[in-house]
Amino acid sequence: MRSRAEIERPPQGPPQPRPGVRLVPIGYRQAPSWTGELARRIGHVLGGAVGIETARLSLESALDVHRGQYNALTLLEGLIALPGSERLLGIVAGDLFIPMLTHVFGQAQLNGRGAILSTYRLDNAVYGLAPDDTLFAARLAKEAIHELGHAFGLVHCHDPDCVMHSSMYVEEIDLKREDLCSDCRQRLSGAAV
Ligand SMILES: [Zn+2]
Ligand SMILES: [Zn+2]
């Protein structure tokens, strides 16, 4: 299957243009239906162009069969080997872990090229609750912006409303806003590209 790429520019964004972002769904036959809206929401907060690509990256090498989870660090390694200069956000449906934690929503290289995100724990189904597409889309956007924020050099923020606030549980994601606090926004504007 050939890789497919499309570029979506947000209608408006912060005054400072950001370097581009490419969303890379991994393990999907084609880009999931929510990727277009996700790209728009990321562009709205972080600015810059947000593209979508279905890369032929393999999930198998990252699978830990004993844990039934995917190693986020292994996936990041494969992701950042992709050609190009944009910040890359890999997105997987399976559960992610890093060796010292039971699970992670995502993982990013601080001020680096790559970030990875799992939709697994963002879905109400995991908690035995009724599906909620609106809530899922909001959680996905917040965690995508959060991980890309790290890739753009932002660290965790003490403001519980800020999207860069650390979330261990999905309830904490729901409490924060889909935006940067003024301090983080200022840091992002001043960050080296
Ligand atoms: Zn974080
Ligand atoms: Zn903040």
C-alpha cells in the first residue's frame, strides 16, 4: 500500500508560525475517520501545518506478548527514522507502556522530533462506560497537543487547567482545557525551532 499524505492548514492560529506536524497512525489500514478533525484541533492550538500520513510502520516489533502492550520507546525509535523534518505524532490503538510504568497515554522526546500516543485508554469502553465520540475526540486532541508540546520543548505545567498538566488518569484529562496556559504559550512562542 502506498503512503498517503495530505496537508490541512488551520483557518486561524497563534501569531507565531510553528514548524509542521505530521500525524502518523500506526497499525491502521487507512487513516482513521477522526484524523482530519484531530489535525484541525492541533493546528488551532499549536499553529502551523498539520499533515496526515499512513506510514508502513510495524507494530509487531514493539509488542510485549507477556504484557499485551506495546513498548512506546520502540515505536518512537521507528517513528523518528521516517524521512522529513516535521514533528511526528504516531498514534496507535493498542495500549502503550514504558518499562518503568504500567501504562502511558503517550510518550514524547522533549524538544525532539517524535511523540507517540495511544487511543486505548481514551475510549470509554475500557472503563465499561457508554461510548462518547465527543469526549473521545476531546481527550485525543488534548493528549496529542500535550505530547507534541513536549516535542516542541514544553515541560509539565503546574496549572491543572493547562493542557501541559500531567495526567495519570483519564479523569484528569477531562478536567484540563484543550489549550495552553499563558505561560506555556509564551514558552512555545519563544522556543527554538
Ligand atoms: Zn507529559
Ligand atoms: Zn501551562
